[in-house]
Amino acid sequence: MKNSEISEIRVRKIMDSRGGFTVEVIVESEDISSNAMVANSTSTGSHEVCAFPNGDVDACISNFETKKKDFIGIDAIEQKAVDDTLKSVGGEGFGFIGGNIATGVSIAAAKLAAKSLGMELYEYVHAKFTKQYGIRKSIPRPLGNLIGGGAHSNNKMSIQEILISADSGKFMKNATINAQAHKELGKRLKSMGMSTGVNIEGAWNTGLGDMENLKLAKSVAMDVGKETSSRIELGADFAASEFFKDGRYRYSDASFDVNGHVEFVYGLIRDFSLSYVEDPMNEDDFGGFASLLKKSGKSCMIVGDDLYTTNKSRVEEGIKKLATNGVLIKVNQIGTLSDTLDVIKVSHENGLATIVSHRSRETTDNFIAHLAVAFGSKFIKTGIVGGERVSKLNEVARIEEIESLVG
Ligand code: 2PG
Ligand code: MG
């Protein structure tokens, strides 16, 4: 066993996958060191902690420097002590050091602890935290972004993401079937004389509207599913807060009031056999989510992202109001691993599925692969192509190999 007492923390400014700035945090003990790189977002929920207040990465790094000494001497195995210190020095909502530095310190500390024990991060997080909640490690299914719209793209599709997930039983096979569908759609767009540009997550930026894109995705999913003898499920992240203005959901060619939008989304679930729907309603409309869930029943996973922002009290409100049957998990929406674990616990206790997710402006860090396994998550939502997305897919595949050897 190696020493896991924190002797130094360094924060470096690095680039995200869109050329913006974010941070890498390096945590050291006398014997070992670990690092964590933290992603940025584009369609940010109003209830998230702020990644970098005023967008000022340098100010957050200097502010953290003034508080660094408070962490020296803490044993990284004491995750709660690390995270409580982050909260006490970080300012209200991490307004002083920024949510991304908090997340980086929290995750790098967990990585240091795992390394000191000679464990993989997923094994450590499971053994130390989630096993006691009755959660079993599991290999998630890859959920990937096929066609992009909304705030992630510059086109007339209002839905932010049309998602696919192959269901063949093996992780790498699923990831490669998703990639095959992505490629097939590219070929079709080319033969239709359409744009073959991609958006910030590598999803196709087709120039078509919401309905045409859904039809195209359905046809590709059916055809590639047949070719590969596997089922490819369809989903959508509406990120609906982005196009909810003055009480109406405003698409490029239609607009709906709240009840009308519940009916519209329900119609899409039925017509396109959507098995996954994320943020179909505005981020504060627990009632709208609940109406949709009541209608769709078990046929579809209704998931809160901006609705919950990985915040335990918001998830508890969702549970009380029967708003969703799934919770999206992004550590940097809340800033610490401990607070994320509280969300995992309450979700699991109440039978809500969890989905560990990337952000739109990623890094090559693969810690979400480990968290998805340790949290027993049904899906890992991390795109289909692009190095920063594939780094997570390859890591889940590696974990799957280790786990099959373990038996
Ligand atoms: C989302 C994410 C990832 P962002 O809305 O689910 O796709 O996007 O990081 O921009 O919030
Ligand atoms: Mg989302």
C-alpha cells in the first residue's frame, strides 16, 4: 500500500475538445500522483454549479492557490474530508474556486486513493461506496449522439440530440454498431447531397428539421440493426429549456404550450419507438415531466439532466412528484464525488436508473467510464466518434475485459 496523504495539489490550464479552457488537477502524495481533467458544457442547466465564475479560469486557479494548504495532510482515502474541505473553501456554489476545479480535486483524490491501494478506480469506488447501497458493478450500454441540433449545432433541428444505443450484449460490439450506424448515416447524407458536417460532439449536422431527422435515424437504426442482427434503440435529448420561451416550446416550424408539448413528445415516443427521452420539458417543470412519465409508463426511460443537475434535493423532489424514471449523472454539475454518490444512493433506493454522461466540450479523461461501472449505470452517454468520446468507450471495453477475467 502506497502513501495516500495529500502532499501537493497543482492545477493546470488545459484545452477542452472545442479549444476552450478548462483545468487538469494533479494531486500528489509522497509516493504517487494522480490527475483529473474536467469537461465544459454548452447547454448548461441553471441549477448547476458554475464551472468557472465569469468564465475566468485564471482567477479560479489563483483563488484555489490561496486555499491549497487546507488540503495538505488530508488522506485521499477520506473522500468526505476532501469534499467537505472543497465546500468550506470553495465559496457558495463553488463561486470562489469554480465547480471544475472542485470536481478535478475530488476525482483526482479518488484516483490517488485507488492507486495507493493498487485498485482500478471503478473497483475502488464500488468497494468503498456503492456496494454498501446494494449496487452491483455493471457494464453500461453505450448511448451515442447520431444527429445534433439545438445549442450544440447551427441548424434548424430544435431537439439537441438524436441518440442511438445498440443492444447486442457486448460493450465493444455495441459501440462499434453505433459507429457503423453513424457511418451509414454519413453515406446517406452524402448520396442525398446534404451537408456532411458534424457538430461539437461529432453528431451529424444535417440541415434537416426535427421530424425528417427522426425518420432518417429510425431508418438507419432499422437497417444497420438488421445487418448486424442486433437491436438499435432510439432516444432523444430535447434539452427543452433551450427552446422554451414565454410559456411555449418553440420549434422552427411549430410551437406548443406545456400540455401540447407533453402530447407531442408522447407522440414521438410512440411513432419512433423512443426508449430514452432526456429533458423533454423545461428544467423547472417537474409537473410536465410527471405527466409525460404517466403517459409513457415503462415503455420509455424519461431522464432528468437540466431538471436535476446531479443535485440530491432536486432528485428527491423528482421522486416525490414521480417526474422521471432515470437520472443523468454529471459530476461537475454538483462539484464533488461525495454529492454525486448521494444522488446515486437516493436514485438506487427509489428505483431510478442512472446514466453517467460526458459533457459537450470534453477532455480525454476517462473517469466517467469507471463511474458508470461502479454506479451500476444502465447507459454511459458519451458520443459515438471523436477521440475525446472514444477514450471513454475504449476504457469501458477494457474494464469489461478485466471483469470477464475476474468472472
Ligand atoms: C447534455 C450534454 C451532453 P452539455 O445536454 O446532455 O450531451 O451537453 O455538456 O452541453 O450540457
Ligand atoms: Mg442533456
